[in-house]
Amino acid sequence: MQPYLYTIINSQKLKEILECFYSCLGLPIQALDETGNTLCGFGTATDFCMQFKKLLPDSPKHQNSCRDIHAKASRRAMDLGESYIFSCHANLNHIIYPLVNKDALFGAILVGPFLMEAADSMMLLDIAKRYSLSTENILDLYESTDSVHIITPEKATQISRLLAYTFNHLIPSANRQMDENRSKIVQQSRINESIQMYKSEEPLEESSYPYEKEKLLIRKVKERNVPESRRVLNELLGYVFFQGGSNLSSIRSRSIELCSLLSRAAMEGGANTEVALKISNNFLQDINSTRSQEDLCWQLQRTVEFFIESMFIKASDKNSEVVKNAVQFISQNYNQPITLEDTARHVHLNPSYFSTLFKQSFGSSFKEYLNYIRIEESKNLLTNTNYPIIDIAIAVGFDNQSYFSKVFKKHTGLTPKQYRN
């Protein structure tokens, strides 16, 4: 029966890639199936490996240990969403890159074995202790270490990157899955950082839900600022975990509330009502089948991104990336004296054309949008700080307090002083 790997990737093409890799680097390389068995490869087994296998206890568990270790490393690499450098039971290094299709592992590319420094007594004594080897056995192993390639840690890192560059284009869905896995890990890391932040602060009452942070998230969504929206969302999720622990139903409830708020924010920010409601409904359907905190958090983050995407719906596919880059530039530089010309230059467009494109996408001019961002940021400072109004005006990018007050009243119906009081 043909291995599943070969139903996804042409076997001859795979062999040609492996041969090129081996010819250039000189390191053994193999294609494995999902159980860790070798399908094809280049480079012979080292004398060290052959000596080591002879010394292993004669049992299925130990005789198949290489295969089992490789299969476990493949799964670990899939979870990480990237190449994985690991040390086997013989204390030799390997790099493995997982091959994923439709969320399932169906094989891997294995490079190695190799060492990142010359073998020493500690490495061999560790093996001797684990497998009760004699001094004679250890000396035989030591003599065979010359058969193992030695490369620097820096080179090992570059090889792991080369594996990704070489193989991730073969299966487009695999690349998406790997990116998603990496993003999930990053998100969980950010949430854990937030939990530690709340732990280090003064004890919080159950009623002290950070509504200001919730308002900040809504504002960042309206501003179409994806990185800041992610950051604030993960801080909010950190609070929910901090207060509710691993109560999945509690997290679901808070997520549903957030989704409702974000849906309205997207519509207020210019998203088509039908599109925003569809995003919201899809999220509500998905979370009912979610069985882990990690997946729920990921779905909520993706939903935030979908809401922001929906506010770019007026831009054509050709220009959507240009508009997004312009919005990101404004979000990062609103407190500077930036102009339409500066932003057009940043996205490599003629100012006149950029002005027209921007207005078509947002329904407002560049200047109106810039002032909107500045006023939203000033509202936050007026509410949460005691800074003088002139300092706030300058902090958000206005030249003087008089003009700031005029624009502020146009947007809110109040003067900055009235809004603060």
C-alpha cells in the first residue's frame, strides 16, 4: 500500500529535494512516515549509531526506539509549528520538520545525527548510566564518535530554517497550519504574561473587571489596529483566566459578551452589518464545540481580526494591503506631525491617488481619520490621567490646545475640560 505521504507529495520530487539537500550539506536526511518509519533518504548510518544499537537491550521497545523517538519528535514539531532540534537517546542531535495536511501529521523530514560540539566524557557516561554499559563498551563508542558530523549551533539553526523554506511550499495547507500553531503558542505566552502581571498587582476584587481595557480593545478595533487589538485582547483574557482559572464555561460566557461588543464596534467602524453579524454567528457556533482554552482564545483572536478585516471591505483586493499598511502607519505615528504625503510615501503611492483610495475605503478623508485616532487617544488620557490639557494635545499630535479643543468638540460635542469633568 502506498504511504499516505506519497499521495500528497510526488515521491520522485521528494527524493530529488532530499538528494540536493544531502549533496549541499553532507548531513544524513530522511523522509519519515507518520509513525517514524523511514521511507527514503540519503546518507549512511554512522558507526556510532550502529555500535550504539548493538548495545541496546534486545527487546522491541529498545530496538524500535529510534523510530518511536522520531515519531514523538514529529508530533512535537507539529505542535510547535516549526522545525524542532532535539537530542535522541544516544545524545546525538537531529532536526525534524513536520509535514502536515488538514490538521494531521502524515510525515516528517529528519536531518541528522550530528553533534554541536566534540563528544566528551559526560556525554558517554550519561549513556553508560542509562544502559548499564561496561567501560569497554564506552571506549568502543568513544572511538566511533569520529563518524558523527560536528556543526555549530548557529549552523543548526540555519539548517532548521532551510528545512522550513525548502518544504513548506510543497503543501500550502501545511504552511497555514504551522503558522496557526506558532500563533497559538505566541498567544498563550502573552496571556500567561498577563496572568503574571495581575498576580503581581494588589489583590483584585471579583467586581474589578477591567472595563477600561475592554473599552480600549473596542477603540483599537475601530482604529483597525490589529497588533494593539491582539495585545489588549490577550490582557483581557489573562484577567479572565486569573479570576476564573480553568472554568471553560466562564471563559465562553465572557467571550460571547466580547464578541457582541466587537460586532457593534466593527459596524460603527464601517463594516457591513451583514458581514459583521455573519462573523459573530460563526464565532458563536464554533465556541460551542470548542473543548480547550487554547482553541477558544485562538478563535476569539481570529474573530477580532475578522472584524477588523470586515472594515476594509470597501477596498479592492488589489488595494486592501495598501490601505492596511497606511492604517498601521497612522496608528504608530499619530502622535507625530505626519501628513498625507508622508503616509502616501510610506505605501509607495502618489499622494493624490492615495487620498482618493483612502476616502473610498473609509468614507472619510485622511485628515478626518487621523483626527479621529488622535481624539480617541486623547479621550483615554483625559479619563485616566491628570495631565494638563495642553500636554495631552501635544501628546496625541496636535500643535496647540486651541485647535485640539476645536477638533475635540467637533467629534464629541464637548470641550476637553467638559469631557474630563
